[in-house]
Amino acid sequence: MRIRGIGHRGYPVKYPENTMASFQAAVQLNFTHIELDVHLSKDGIPVVMHDHTIDRMTDGKGEIRSYTLEELRTFKVKNAEVIPTLEEVLLFAKDRVTVSIELKNPKLYHDFEERVLSVIKRTNMLNQVYIISFNQQSLKRLRKLSKTIEIGLLVNKFKRPHFRLIEKLHANYVAVNYNGVKESYIKKCEALGVQLVVWTVNTIEQMNYFQQFPSVLVTTDDLEKFMTINNQQNKTKELETVHG
């Protein structure tokens, strides 16, 4: 049975985040979605990493945009992995899992949206991805570039004006910090047919809370813990049905 949830940067509790090993683990655990972060190399190639620098995750230093892809490949992520390109991850994910792509720091990069969209089209993954960003201008640009690409707002706190923006952008998703969403907004998203995503849900208490809202797509770092909670809830529902 597939686990309806999002592996945040893959499975970072056990593997280096945003690496092929991390994404492979999430797919092997049968999650329906993975989430990743994208920047551009010096030669304009979309690469997968959370920070705009390589300092935290690799044995190198400096901004991603200062290095060509070939140069970035020489650095090791946590002494084991290499920095993947968006294209590599999408080709791996094809027909296996839906991919949430976060555009990081769009102001740092020229033609960022066009380059990411080009990779998505080239890999024939338009129907298996959606793009999120905190940067509303970036989302507006994406919507101008493509009427069909699925996009979503990324916000720390869900506020009423966001519904107007969702409508204006023809957004399909809204991704919210788990602390920043009201129950009434969950219901409104259901009514509008907008997929609400919450991040990053890592405690048993948080996981149990969101189990009561099946429409909400939960993002987690701790995939196996989420699976355990999910399975427990399913068994409880089955028993209630049998004895109901």
C-alpha cells in the first residue's frame, strides 16, 4: 500500500538530504511524493540542494552559482554522495513518485523559471511535478510561461488574502508551515479543490493531529515514523468499521 505523504528532501533522517540515496529511500518506502530544492549552477543547470551555498552539505565552500556543474560534481555531499541535477532526479522519479520542486532564491538567478520548466518538459514530467516558492513574482512568471504547470504558494502562515492570490495564479497547491493553518482553511481548500500541504511534521503528536484531515498532504523528515502512525490509524479505522 502506498503512503500518502511527502518525503522532505527525500529521507533526511537516514540519508543526506536532497541526494539520490535519500530520494531512492523515500520511493522504496512507497511514499507518493518527494520534495526537493533547486538552484542554478554557473552554467545555468538546475541542481538540487537546499542552501544557496555548498558549505553545510559538502566538503567545499561557496555559492552554487559560482561553480559550473562539472565543478560542483567534484564535491562530496557528506563524504558519500554527489550533488544531483534536477534532470537526474526527475528521470529517476518518472512513473514512480510525484515531485514537489521548490525554487530557492529566484532573485539570484537569470532565467531560473525558464530553465527549470525546460527540464520538466524535456523529461516529460509535467504531469508528475508541481512547483512551489515563497517568491510570488517567480510563481507569476511561471504561470505566464505555462498555463499547465501546477504551482503552489509557499507560506509560513496561511492568511485570508492568500485565497485571492491562489485564484489569481490558478494555483493548485498551497504549502504551509504546520503551525500556520486553521481548520477552517483546511475545509476551504477542500471546497476549492486546492491541495493543502503542511511542513515539516516530525513528532508523533503532530502526525496524529493531521491524521484527522485526510485531504491534507503531510511533509515529513521521519518517513518510517510517519508510516507507523499512518498504519496504526488505518488499523483503528478498520476495527471501527468492523465493530461499527
